[in-house]
Amino acid sequence: MPAADRGKQPGKACYRSAPAVHTTIPMTARLTLNPDHVRRRFDKAAGTFDASDFVHRVTREGLFSRLEPLTIDARLAIDLGCGTGAALADIRKRFRGSRVVGVDLSAGMLRRASRRGGWWSRPSLVQADARALPFADHSVDVVFANMLLPWIDDLPALGAEVSRVLRKEGLFAFATLGPDSLLELRRAWQQVDSDEHVQTFPDMHDVGDALLGCGLRDPVLDVDRLRVSYRDSGALLRDLAATATRNALAGRRATLTGRERLHRFRSALESSAPSGTLELDLELVYGHCFGSGERAGGGIATIDPGSIPLRKRG
């Protein structure tokens, strides 16, 4: 996700709270990702990620603030989609006495994560797909997943794996994107061609339903909003590339994006900002739920939308 420094330097981004809009993307409307494309993009971005991970830092802090009221006796905690390992030390502090393991699909990201800490405190790291974890059933006390879900096109598969490894009363805490995210990019590309360029994201109520259907229980979700502003499209595209936020869809065009098509995309993006400032809206979805110690039955689980609070920024 894009970085921001409150506009202190030309070409960089600034941010503020964004107004609410309302979009609904059904879970079945999610586009299919190519895992190899995802892995290669994160491998390539490993060296630039930490300098441009502003949104990840915002959601990481938001997740920890939401975990403050919870009491979890954790012996094993995993950072699922750990990236360069920025959250590992904070997870260790939050769940003192626990063993913390970072898990990521990208070997490049894990190499960067391995450099954190001194020789006496090297992090424990595992390369694995989040939907096929190398942990025993009900052996994990905490699964922490900051901005992993946007890169998972099959949330029920992920939820089933998290449900499998979590002990009863174990915690699954996550931050992801909602359907109102990156609409500006999607609309600009629609003026260029009919191809798919930007992933869609499910509504938080659908996320809650999916987690319940996987055997996880008592989901609590809320929404925050962030608006990231850029002085020009070049700065925006550089931030997207630096954080691997690029097209990894399975149905993407096989050929490279030509100079002419890229120019048309940038023109469409900039024409939507008559003030000269490009704005990118993000709907940030935070949630947590608990392990049940057993898989759900074959029935259909539902969640009352009215039971999920909408977080308001003061």
C-alpha cells in the first residue's frame, strides 16, 4: 500500500480521514489471483517495502490498539504474511513469553525479516502459503495478519486453515481492505480498456460470514477510512510498485503494459483530480475472532450486520 509523509516533500503523499461511500462487492465477485505473480512482486519489492509501507504501519498500529482490551495467554503466535518482519517485535512484546514465528510466501521478504534483531534474537521464519500452514491442529494461540487478506482470493480457504491451527479460544486478528478501496485506480483503467487491473475486496459483513462458516467464532469487525493524497501520478505509481501493490490477477493481460496505454491511464487518473492533487481512498477493515477447537458443521452461518459496529473517527 502507498506510503505517506504528510506532504513534507514534493511528490510525496499526505493523508487525512476520508468520507464514507458505500460499495458492496459480494464474496463471489472476487477476482482470482496468481500466487506466483504475488510471490514475485513481493520478492521484487522486498528492498523498497519498508520505506513505503505507511498504510501497513497505520493498520498495524490500529490492530494493536484494538487488541489492548483482550487477555490472551499465548505460547505460540504467528505473524501471517509477515513481510519484512516489522510487526514481529511488537507481537513479542504484546504476547510476552510466547514464541513468535513469521510466515510469508515471499522468500525475498523473509530474507529482509531475517536481518531484524541481533545474533541472539534472530526471528523464527517460515516460508509457506497461508492456506497450507505447517503447524499442527490447534497448536497456535495467536494468528496476526496485517494486510494479508487483500492478497487472498479464497477467504474461506484461509479461514478454514486458521480455524484448523488455532486452539480453542485462540485469537485471529487481521486488518484488510474493504470494497471502497482503490476505486480511483479502477475507474481510471476502465477509461483505457476492458481488462481487469485492480482486485476487488469483500464487504466486512461477508468477511464475518465467511469466518463463521469456517468454524471461527464471535467475529468483531469495524471500519476506518484513510485518504492518501499525491502531487502527481508518478509518485503514486512509485509507491504502488515499492509495496508490490501491482496487478497480480490470474486473468491479467499477458503482454507488458505499453507506453501509450500507461499514458492514457495516467491521464485518466490525473483528469479526475482537477485540483492537481491525486487522492486515493482506502476502506480499512479491522477484525478479530476466536478459535472454536473444531470445524463448523454443514449448515449456513450468518452474522447480523447490525451487530458489527462502524468505527467513527473523531
